[in-house]
Amino acid sequence: MILLLVVFPPQVNAADKDGSQTLHVAVASNFLFPLKKLAVRFREETGIKLLISSGSTGMLYAQISNGAPYDVFLAADKERPRLLVEKGFAVKKSRVNYAYGHIILWGNDRQIVTTKASDSCRKRLEKSRRLAIANPQTAPYGMAARESLQNLGLWKELEPRIVYGNNIIHTFQFVATGNVDFGIIALSEYLRRGQQSPGCHWVIPEKYHAPLEQQAVILKKAEKNINAATFMTFLTSDIIQKSLEHLGYGKP
């Protein structure tokens, strides 16, 4: 007999130890940094503290399906929120688009002059020793990376040289540390930490992959939680959506 042990974060009450109101948000790795910034503003405006757990969309989806005690789920795709609604784990009418993501090809090579030309990037990519992408099975950004390479006619050639990150932040670290020559990462992460580095970079046009449509959903345990509804209104407000454009995201 095989026993499966699933470990979740500790159950969080509606109020923290200091008496402040709380909301437990599970967020896809690509949106972790923006959410941390938004959490500060959200608490200033509402007094509600966000308790944040992050990981790949697929990993968080599996945790929620097994009863993880989150209130809100910010995915990097629209498929997992849809499935959670279908399976009764999320509130149907709460499902909403909150961002459109972008991916970028980045080669952190200090021996080459900074360039963003797609032809230059592609030539260097074809000669690279290793390329990092997020795991397409669990990370929507990894799926978009694989689809882009397929449509560029490079997948068969490069697949044996691909290193898979657990999530998009892990993938960024592969490139930043020099463990791989190239990576296909989130534009948001590149703008935050990678753009000061020399090397080749090219924002991959959406014609090469399906849109990275990111959806949020309130989970069933928080169906009557007014803090969850307040956060969703905050996240989708015009002023917050405008601020996300500067962080590498498009409007829903």
C-alpha cells in the first residue's frame, strides 16, 4: 500500500496575532513581486494584511484541489481557475482576468554587447549549450516558451539541451547565475532584475504562443469573506491595472 502525504501551509484565521484582518493568497511565481508591492498598498488602504504563498500554477492548483487553506488564487493561466470552478473548489462568479503576461528570451552573456535584435538572439540561441524554461507541465510560462520554440522551428534542435525550472523564478535564477546560456523567462522578472545585465534579449511576440491570460478566483472557503471580495475589487481597479503595465504586464 502506498500512502500519499500532502503537507499544506498552516490554517490561517481571518485575523492575525496582532488582531489585524488577514487574507491568504496563493500566487503564481511570476506575479509574486508585483503582489508583494500591491500588498503594502492594499494594507494601507484597507487595513487587511495579505498572507502570500507562491509557486507554479500547477503546484498551487494541486494543493487547492487537496484542500489547501487559501482564500484567493492568482494563477498564471485561465485553465486552472476554470477547472477549480468546475470541480467546486472556487466561486464561479468571482473568476476574473487580472493581467496579461509576456515572455522574453534572455542570454546573460557578459562577453557580448547588449542587443535586443531577434535575429541576433536567435543565432546565439541556436549555438547555446543549454537553455532554461519553466516546466511546461506545471508552469504556463513554460508552456508558452515551448510553444514559441516550436513555432520558431527550434524545439527539436534545442530540446536535448533544455533545463527545466520548477517555476519562472527558478528559471530566471538559472540564467542569472550563469548555469545556462539562455532562458525564456517572464518579462516582469527581467524588468525587475535582469535588464541591468549585458547580453541578448528579445520580447517574444504573442504570434508565437497563446496569450498568457492570467485569472484570479475566490476559493470556496472564502465565498462569504468580505476581505476576499475587497481584494478582488482592488486588484482589478483601473489604478492598479495601470500600475501593472510598468511591471511588464498588459491590461486584461
